[in-house]
Amino acid sequence: MKSKTMILMVVAVVCGLVASYLTSQLIAQRSKEVDLVVAKKAIPQWTPIKNPEEFFELRKWKETDAPQGAVTDMKELKDRVVLKDIEADKPVASTMLQDKNKVGLEGMLTPKSRGMAIVVNAASTAGGFVQPGSKVDIVHTTRSSGGADTKMVLENVLVRAVDQQPVRPEDRASMIPTTVTLELSPEQSLKLCTFKDTGTLTLLLRPFGDSSVIEASKEPITLPETTIVKNDPPKRKQGFIQNIFNGPAVKQTPFIKEDKKWRNDNERNPDYQSPSGDSEGK
């Protein structure tokens, strides 16, 4: 009896120790904290994340309360787009953000800017060397019978996409586009809309790092009117020849009209034309 009692007591003590250990581990697990990315303020849907520190910060959070797929690294947020509203002081999960590979052009535009496409060709895009990321000046030209007017419309404009390509291709230095999408302010967009269908738009490619402004848009550049010179045929003088018959001999006296009077022209004028068209007369 005593040996069995001792065994039961030992088993009870071991079970107690195991239970105590498991309980302490469970408590420790529940109180364990991890660093999670938490929203500093409410973030509305479709907000582009250019600077993660503006919207998020790292905070200690109970591991048991962390959402599935919780973001733990601020670098994962850069250039992402918020897919649904995020409440302030809430951990951020990866499902709340759009995948980097699926971010469209709207995710690349600067806040408060607009994307606007214009129709172009090789000649109006510096031979096709205008690429995504290029900076350009935009010139507008109108032509009429009196000449042509050329005006600088916008300067130092960022090209966001060429056709449906928002990234500069690595294997091509140029491409022949049909459209170019520009990043503009709302005011610039309205200004360009007034010009795009009233003439020809040409994109002038800028060198890298050139942000100079020439302010040529203050006054339009007007080409001189084309002067057409007409070579009118010389006017023929009106006149006639008087024939005086003296037997077989005939004396011809030419007359021409000058200052509304008929005058005798003893020497035959090369510009003379008789009223009948016959210089010899009958």
C-alpha cells in the first residue's frame, strides 16, 4: 500500500508540474508582443502609399491579437495602394493593400495630379525617343492661308506612359507611339484640352535634369505671311492702222490710244494690236 501511495503521489506531483509549466507557457504566449505596422490615422480606400512613414508606424502588439497576414516591415508598404478603408490605430494586413505588380497608372501618379493622353506619332515625339519617365515641352502649331502660329503651351512635363507601357523598356531606346500619357495638374489639363484638337502638338524632348523654363508661351511665334507674286501678262495698247492707197502704193499709218486720245505712232509699236487683231489691216 505504501509503495502504491508513493507512486500515485509522484505521478500527481509530475502532472501538477507539467500542468503548471503548460499554463505558464500559455500565459506567456498570450502576453507575447510583436512589432506590427499600425495606421497612424484613418486611411481612405485607393490612397497611394508613396511615403509609408506618413501613414504608418511600428507598434508593439499582442501576437494573439494580430490579424492574419499582418505586415511587420514598413518597406512592404511603399508604392502600394490601399484597397479598403483602414481605421486609425489598427494593424495593417497584406490583404488591405494592392499587390505591387498590379498597381496601375493611377498608383504611379503624384497626388492631386491628372493623367492625360494625347495622340502622337514618330515625328511629334522626337523620332520615338520620348519614353516613360521623359520630360518634354509641348508646342502647339496652327496653320492657315496667312501662315502659321506656333506657341509653347506647357514646359517640363513628365511622361507617365507611352501607349499602354508605363515603364521604360530596357531592350529598346525608342518606340513608335500612337498615344502619350502626361502627368499634369488640373489647371494644365484644362489648358491642354483647349489646344489638343485645334492644331498640331509637338513634344520637345528635354535632357535629363534640365528643369529650365524659357517662358516662350507669353507671345505666340508667328511666321511671316507667304507673298504670292503673280506675273500678269503685259497689257497691250489699243490701236489701229490706217491704210492710204495711192495707186498701187499703200501707206500705213499706225494710231495708238493714250490718255483717251488717239495719237499717230509713226514708228510701229511692238505692243500694238489692232482692234481686229490684224496688225497689217485690210
